[in-house]
Amino acid sequence: MSKNRLQQETSPYLMQHANNPVEWWLWGEQALTEARNLDKPIYYSACLWCHVMAHESFEDEATAAVMNQDYINIKVGREERPDLDKIYQSAHHRLNQHAGGNS
């Protein structure tokens, strides 16, 4: 059974992922502590257009199992935390020399 933590969220973006088999965390100290304690990297997802990812990956049981095993999966609403999105989009751009997501 999934430990998806988006069940009680009010953001339309977060609510659309509330029933994914991915064990989504909200951004915060609890998720970051869990990542440190389990020595797992963070999988950060905030893109508003990732309905494609939702259908191809986040709703797929096998993909979710890998994500849950290997990552602490954090879902962030860009409209609620544009500061975090800016940091991750900036890092992506520097590493890949092109914009990522919806920026």
C-alpha cells in the first residue's frame, strides 16, 4: 500500500497526484530528514505539465515501485513554492544547458 502523503492537500496540482502509487512527500524537513536517514536522493517533481509523466510513470505500479525503493519522492506545487522551483530549474539549466519543465 502506498504512503502517498498528498491525500489531504488542497492544491489542485497536488490533488491530481494524491492517488498515485508513488509515495509522494511534501517539501519539508520531514522529507529531507527521511532522505538523509535512508541515504536516498530526492526525486523532485513540480512541473504543471507533468500529466504526461503522471500517466506514463506516476500511475504505473512498476515504475512507482522503483521510485519508492530508490528515492524520496517530493511533489511541490510551483504556484505554492515558486522559490523552490526556481532553485531546481536553475540547477537543471546549469547542468543541461537548457530549460527544464515549464520554464
